[in-house]
Amino acid sequence: MSKNILGSVLSQGRKANEVLIVSTIEKAGTLKKGTIIAHDTLNEVILLQVTNKITWSDLTEQDLFLMNENEKLAYQIIQRSPKSYILHSIIAGAIRDEGNGLTFFGGTTSFIADSTPEVRWLKPSEVKMIYDKGTLDVGRTVDNHKVTLPVNGLIQRHLSIIGMTGSGKSYLLGLLCEELALHKASILIIDPHNEYIPMVQTLPREVDKMLYSIGSAVGLNTYTIDIQKLSAFDFQHFTGMGMGSTAIVEEVIQNLREKKSQYTIQDILQKLDSRAKKGSPSEKAAATWARNYIKTLKNTGMLGTSEPPIQEMVNANQTTVVAMSGVKERIQQFIVTSILQRVFDARRRDEISPLVLVVEEAHRFAPSAEKVSSSAIMRTLAAEGRKFGICLVVVSQRPNRLDSTVLSQCVTNIVMKIKNPADLESIKMSAENVTDDILNELPHFERGEALIMGESFPISIRYKTRSDRKTKHGGKNINFEDEWQKKTREKNVKKFIFPTEI
Ligand SMILES: Nc1ncnc2c1ncn2[C@@H]1O[C@H](COP(=O)(O)OP(=O)(O)OP(=O)(O)O)[C@@H](O)[C@H]1O
Ligand SMILES: [Mg+2]
């Protein structure tokens, strides 16, 4: 047992939930910040998370000057033994039996050091209770404990994945999809950068896959917009055509709707063609402009007379990606609105299986600063989707730019490296079961490091995402030097040679 002892509780630290522990280099040499350790009292095991590990030689004059009485006393002890540490820790939770067997509770509990002030490493059963909670194998803690998450605990509530560019959000999400796919999950990914195509293509054979791209891209199913759903205003919104042209398109659509139950883009173009030959010169010009604008939109291949049925897009044991790279943001928002609305309606009628709905770059579809066409359905899904078996997963670099109603409904948060002060502030506001000491570490997180917090996690868990994903990750770091070399080799332009002498 003594091998398991790390040190002794000295006193309370600067804050009410901070505990100072004295230890030695021999016992705590390998201990890392963020590690959870235990202190036994008569009726419970108190869990302490180490926030700092300091030796006498680490201290500066200023540190000593700023200390309170308890800290000064603690450091006086190690002053006499330079091979000692003071461990700063916070009370992270407790394990106790309230009649239903040993259970793990988060948050601060009252703390009175008993007659035995000893602090110890966790026992394997305690490690399991805290970190090894399910069947989704996602990574390891700083102290190398395996972290697994429970499927239901993770996705019964909406989830947000937040972190600055390159922090590893998409890699982590790809890993989660890979793990969820093994559970026959139904996953639909809104992918504005075509990042998830390699992931889906390399999922195991048993998993059904669907890949849509907007308009035509070789090898993918085409996602078309049903033009019956488009109003003249939508055409204006997508193309930026003027008011005069919009009025003519409105007239044309009105006319077609009266005559036909279903019309095509060709019908609209034909009508505009004939309108361009009638009326005043300005009317003729407006009709010509409208025709040109709509023709350009048609050439993208995204206008059709139907959309893929939602039953084809969402299914158990199926991962679906809607790849939207190269499509204007407004059109992306329109498509997302239609997909999300149809998902919501179909789930309400129980026509499709419960699903994980991933919205990458979520601030595009529900920005905080303005209202866009997809804002309303994003809010509806955030507020009501859970009841109908939709787990919304929003991914964003900037929580501050994401609609606060949507973000606040994401009660499980996975936070990765963040430096921006405004974003750190908005995370602090919504963070649960996590102390400032840990949130203050966020700017120093490594790539792939994540903090998961929320109702299902009585203690927030800091871990490093596994690097051995089986599927291929699409979001690459560009190697500038290699790319330049490659493009130079490909370049086939005759060089201009300056004359040497005139
Ligand atoms: N756990 C990990 N192990 C190994 N490589 C990783 C890990 N996490 C991320 N990476 C690599 O880091 C790079 C950036 O990761 P990723 O694409 O996930 O960033 P991101 O947070 O989604 O950035 P952005 O917001 O710009 O989309 C990628 O090349 C990815 O392969
Ligand atoms: Mg990404």
C-alpha cells in the first residue's frame, strides 16, 4: 500500500476548494498536471485533481511575496527538503456509497482531513469508474489512462466541439464517427469543406455509406435543390440579381405554377427568354439579366426537380456526408435548411432512425451576429431535436460567433485548444463541472488534446485523442514547401527571358 502513497495533505490553498499536498520527487516525479489522485476519509474517497506541481527552486521572489499564510507554511516545509514538491490540487469529486454501491460524484464536497492525511494514486477500480465509462475508445489521459465514453451518455444530449483552427476538432470527430459506426449508428454530416469524404470512403465494409455533393462531382451522388421550392426571392438571394429582374422571375414562376404542377429550370429559362423580347427596354434588360443569372446557377448542376429522399440520406448503420465545398454560403444555408427541416419532420413521424447530425462550421448556419435562412431550424433542432432522437453535434472554431441559443443547448462540450479571450470567456460561462484552473490551461493544449465536460461527466476529462484512426482524415495541414515544389514541376509556361544586352 505504501507504494501507492503520494504524499500528505497540508492545508487549504488560496481558494476554498484548493488543497495543498506535500510530496517528494521520488513519489511524484512522474505525476502530471491534470492527474486525479485520492484521499480517503471515513465515509468517502475524495478525488483531487492536480493543477500544479512546484519545487522550491521553481519559485520566484514574487511568488513568495504573493503567497497567503497557508501557502507560505507549506513552502517553508519544502524549503528544508529541496527534493520535495508542493502539489496544488482542487477537489474534483468523491466516490461514496449512498446505498446503491460505490458511486462517483462530481463537484466540490466538504473537505476535512482526517487523522490520516495521506494522499494516494487511484486504484484500478476507481480509474475505471472515472475514465473507462463506455465502449467508444477515444484516447488517453495525461497520466496514460484509457478514456472510453458511453454511447448514450455522449449522444443523448447535443454536443459541441470547439477549438481553434488546427486544434484537432475534425480529426476527433472523424474518430467518434468511426467508433459510433461500429455501433451501427446513423450519422449525417454537413460538410462545408469536403473534409469527411476520405473518412466515409475508408469506413469498414459493413458500414453503409452515402456521399452527396451539391451539383455534380465525379463519383458522388448529386444533391439537387427542388426548384419548385424556390421563390423569386430565393433566386435573388442566391445570385444577387437586382429588383427588376427579381420581379420578372416572380411573374414567370407565378405563371408557371398556375399552369403546371411541376416545372423545370428549362421552363423558367424559356419564359425569361420570351420576356426578354417584350416590353420596355429596361424590362427587356431585366429579363436578360435574370436569364443570365439563372443560367449560371443552372450550370452548377444544383438545380433539379427533386431532392434526395430523407430515407435514403438517413439510415441505421449508415454514414452520410453532404459535401458542399465550392458552393456559395447562402446556397449552403438554403440546402442545410431543407435537410434539417426534413430530418426533423421525419423523426417526428418516426420515419427514419434516431441519428447523430453533425454540422461542421456551425457558425455559418447559426451565426450569433445575424439571422440567416438556416438560423431558425438550427434553433428548433437545438431546442427540440433531442426529444425526437436527434443528437446535434455542432463544430466551430469560434463559440463567440455561434448563436448562443444553439450553443447553450449543447450540454456536452468537447473543448480543444483555444486562445481567443472572448471565446475562453464564453466557454467559462457555459462550462459545467470544471474549474478555472483547468480552463486556464486551454491556451496551452496540444493538438489533439480535448476536455470533455457536461452532465454525463461528473468530472471533466482531459485527454489526448488517439492518433491511430483507421479511416483517412481529410483535413490536412498543407505542406507549403512540397506544394510549391510540385506546382513548379507541373508549371508548363514559357518563361520570359530578359535580354542580356541591348
Ligand atoms: N489526435 C491526433 N493525432 C494525430 N494527428 C492529429 C490529431 N488531431 C489532429 N491531427 C492532425 O492535425 C491537423 C489538424 O487537425 P484538424 O483538421 O482536426 O483541425 P481542426 O480543428 O478541424 O481545424 P479547422 O478548424 O481549421 O478545421 C490534421 O492534419 C490532423 O491530421
Ligand atoms: Mg476542421
